[in-house]
Amino acid sequence: MSFLYKGISSENYMVVEKITRSILPPLSHTVVDVPSRPGVFHQKTVVGARTITAQIRIRQNNVMDLNAMIRAIAQWLYSESPQKLSLTKEPGRCYLAVLSGDTDLDEIVTVGKGELTFLCTDPIAYDEVETLMTITDSPQTVEIEGTAPTFPIIKATFNQDTTYFAYFTAYENEQVILGEAVDEETQTSKNTMVRVFHDPMQTTTGWAAGGNVIDNGTVTGTMAVGGSEYFTYSSLGSGSNWHGPALKKSLTTPIDNFRVEAWMKLKTSKNVKEQARVEVILLDVNSNVIGKLSMRDSYTTKRGVKAVLRIGPDDNAYYLINGEGKKSGYWNDFYGKLRLEKKGKWWYAYVGVLEPNGKYTKTWNAKYYDKSNKWTADLAQVVVTVNGYGTSPVPTPDNLFVSSIQIFSTSTLATQEVPVIASAGDVIEINHLTKEVLLNGEDYREVLDPSSNLFALSNGATDLGFEPFDAAAIELSYQGRWK
């Protein structure tokens, strides 16, 4: 008999002699006395926190070893927030629990005996492995395992433009609606964001010399393709300030309203003297700078990666974002997306860290209204550059690169037009537990209709309908929940 806490087995530290748990967590009831009526009127049942106790025995060869083991156990079990607890007697299930109460030990020479009490703040047990199913029909009957309602995750990978996506059960209050359907009599759909440029940075073919576009520095060295996946350097050359290679590519047609997105990485080592930057520079038809997206570490006494997103050239610029984020070191070890967007007189900037699960975190947004109409040039070219500074050490090529750039031409809607909310290749994910709506990993709750309810699915069979069913490949996943 044993348990795992934080993924670590109790067998590494102790013998578990007995585990005590309840059939159900503590139940209490809210009732109301009704005059002239026997008994009471039941209003609701309140489910309390569950506790699981383990009687343990620790045996070591000598007192010193026992003391050391007690310290190791204390470090393992202490947590300021609930952690995953699994019982070997209940395989495939887990709880979220925190150690609670006294942890006294009765010690006799080299043996210690005691009791551990785990407080399960969420009294429900969860399947350790998610269940994943592909939706192949609408409506489709989905079978939910468990004894408590569960909160599904719906993932739709679209194969065409759509202005509308919805799903629902037979119950009126169980529906999720994204966007707006087109009334074919009076409305038309419009994609206000059309991709006009996409380069996955797998070859330098089609790219030309970048020209002298590096702020406070020199274009030198050689650009390379790393692992057929990104632009980095094979040589940064030399210089007293910023220096490194730069390559340039033109759009097919200049555009006045645009969105530029660039995925880049800047990860310095523990050597605080490393200095580097990676940049995407936006040019007009005359190679004048109209904007920049940059991650850099220019410190020599600390690790401090900061984002710079600006409008205009270095000597006449407006900075939408220029800093390390919420705190020093916030964007260290950065891999993620930078975005600069122009819509009429409005400019928007965005920074987000891309996590392994595909979601963006540590996001930062800024906007600026160009009321004097100062920056109006069309976007015609894009430059990629990676730089070192002086003779300072730099990150290795696999930690300093640009992995993808895409550019969209944007437009506004007329009165009778309905906006496209997803295009081919886009992924929308709706998490009914966390209440997140994501488009390609970014928050997208703006398209969620107010009438929507991110409902739970009861155990057993439920019919789910989807509209339009043929617009996307749809998956449903859930974690079974057990009372």
C-alpha cells in the first residue's frame, strides 16, 4: 500500500500501514422550517472538502539517518497549493490535495510512526488520463464515464472560412455560440484579415541582402538556417556596437493596413555578460523603417530580456512596448510571438510566450492612436536580423533565431458584412472548466455570444449537435470525474 504525491512515491520514504478515506466527502444541508408543516424544507446540499489519512512508519539504520529522512519528507510533502495525490489502491484516479493538520511522530530510537492528513480541497477524484474522441456526426452521442458531471474541451480545426460555429445539447441552456451566422438574403461574409505573406524560415532562397538597417550597428556576418526550422547566424561578424547578418524580402504588393506576426527565440545562458538581439524590421517601398519587432538583452550585469515594439525609425520613433514586462526577468528564456498591427490611425502591439501546450502566457498588449497621421507609409518589405554586441559573448544559434513570419492585409466591415472568425488551418479551443476560448492559443472570448453557457456534461449518454458540422475537424476531450 502506498501513494504518490507530486508524482513521487511514498515508498521512497516510508511504509504506509493504513489509508483511511470516506465513501463521500462531508455533506451538509441547507433547510428551512415551514410553519405548520412536519419536518423542514430542503433547499440544497453542500459538499465539503474530502480528507484522506495515511498511517505511516519510518525506519532508518540510525538516529542521524532518521533525522535526515524526516527533513526530506517535510520538503517533499510541504506545498502552498493543492498538488496531485494518487493512491495505488485506486489506479487511474487522482485528487488535488494539500497536507493539513498536525504531523506528529512517535519516535522510538530509529523508528517513527505517525499520521498524515491530506485535505482534498476539490472533493472530486479525476481520471489521470484524458479521454479523447473524434466527432464524426451531428448530432453525435457521446458517452461520458464517471459519477460526476465533467467539463469538456472542444477543439475545432477549421478547413474553410466561417463566420459562425456552435454546438448544443437538447437542453435550451446548454449551447455555445461563436460569431454570427450570415443571413444570405441581406448579408455577406468578409474575411477582414487575409494572409499575404508567410515564411517558415526554412530556406534563405528568395531573401536578399538586408541593407544598412541595423540601429546603432553594422550589417555583417552570415545568416544560416538552423535545423531547417529557423533563421539564425553562422557568423555575427564583428563591430564595436550591434552587429550581425540581415536579410530582406518584399511583399507582392505594398499594403496600408496590416498585421505582422513573428515567432522568435532569445535565451541567454547563466553568463550575464551575454548580449544579443533578434529583430524583424518593417520597411516601405523606399526602404525607410516604418516599424520594428525586437527581443533583446543588452545588460552585462544581469539576465534581462526585453521586448521592443515601435513605430518609425530609431531617431523618430514611438514605442508601444519597451521593457522587460511585469518585472525583471519576466521574458527571460523567451520563445513566443510578437505582433505589430496598423488599422487606420490605430496601432497595436502584442508579446506572448508560447508554452509547450500551445497556449500563450505572459502576454502584454499596447495600443496607440496616431491622431496627427504621422505614420502612413505602406508596408512593402520585411527584414530579419540577429545581432551580437561588441565583443560580448552571445547565445548559441539555437537560442537566437526567428522561426516564422506571417503578414496579413486587414480591412474594415461594411454594414451588411459579417466577419469571418476562423479560416482554414485555424484552431479554436473552448475549455468548459477554465472558461477559456482560444484561437491558435490566444484569448478569443470576443467572439463568444453572450447567450452561451459553457456547460458540464452529465455522466452517461448525451447528444451533441454542431453547426456548421462540415467546417472543421472536431475533437472532444474530458477528464472523468468521480464522487
